[in-house]
Amino acid sequence: GTIKAILWTILLIYGAFVAYKILPAYVAEYQLADKMQEQARFAVVNRYPEDQIRDSIFKVVKDLDIPVKREEIKITATQDVVRIACDYTVPVDLLVYQINLHFTPSSENKNL
């Protein structure tokens, strides 16, 4: 009975550790996708140039410590539509196993 309790405790602690390592990557991806949506909305109305949109998104990427280079942020800005997308992978070391979390946040907003 004692060994079983110890194993369950170790498993529970490891589960909390995995959540501690993985959840920040998902939260950062959600915040980036939210900022992309917001920027697409403003950019289509205010007709922001692609470089201004890219700089704004890249600032958020740096603040969130997301491994994306400035040139990897893809922007398409016309008078009718603004599309923002990027593609990145976050390596997560779980002590006994390493996983790569792949994210592709994107946003599109059309002019009314």
C-alpha cells in the first residue's frame, strides 16, 4: 500500500510539472492569436502598411518569448483584407521526454 501511494504521489507531481511546462506555451499562443485578431481589425479600418502591422505583432512575440523571427510573420494587407499568420514550434523538455508543440496562429479581417 505504501509503494502504491508513493507511486501515485510521484505521478501526480510529475503531472503538475508537465502542466507547468506546457501551459505557458498555450497561453502565449492564445495571447498572440488574440493580438493578431485585434491588429487585423484595426489594420483593415486604418489601412496600416504591412511593416507597421509586422512591427506590432513582433513586439508582442518578443514580449511573450515566442520563438518567431520578424520575417517569419506573414502579412497580406490590401484595401479589402488583412491577413496575419505565423508558424512556430516550441520545444518543451519534460525531463524524461522532449516534445515539440507546433502552433500556427492566424487572423483575417475583411473590409466592410
